[in-house]
Amino acid sequence: MGDYVVSAEFYDLLQAEGDRRLAERRFAGAADRARGSILDVGAGTGIVTEVLLRASSVPVHAVGPAPPMRAALL
């Protein structure tokens, strides 16, 4: 998990746009049809979580194992 200490700070700068487009293609439609709630496991800095929140009217819960990524998510 130590690998994320340096990269978490810059992850969104390097990956955000591509990850956001991919998440919109793969997950937005499913999020729109979700019932109950959505669990984003391994949420990283929250790029996919944001897509899920925008696409869905149900609660979205985000969890991740790496403390530096969790700090960026919060």
C-alpha cells in the first residue's frame, strides 16, 4: 500500500479525464438503473464515485484500502 503515498497526490492530475470517460461508458447506465444503494470498492480518489453519484439517485458508498487514496477521496 505504500506505493500510493506519492502517487495519490498526483493521481487525479494524470488519470482523471481518462478514468472519468471510462467510468461514464462502463458504469453510468448501470448506476442510473440501480435500486437501493451502490458500493464503490477500491474507490481510489473518487473519480468513478463522482460518476456514480451524478448518474444515480440512490446513495453511493465508497471504500478503499489505501490510506493515501482514502485521504484524497475525502
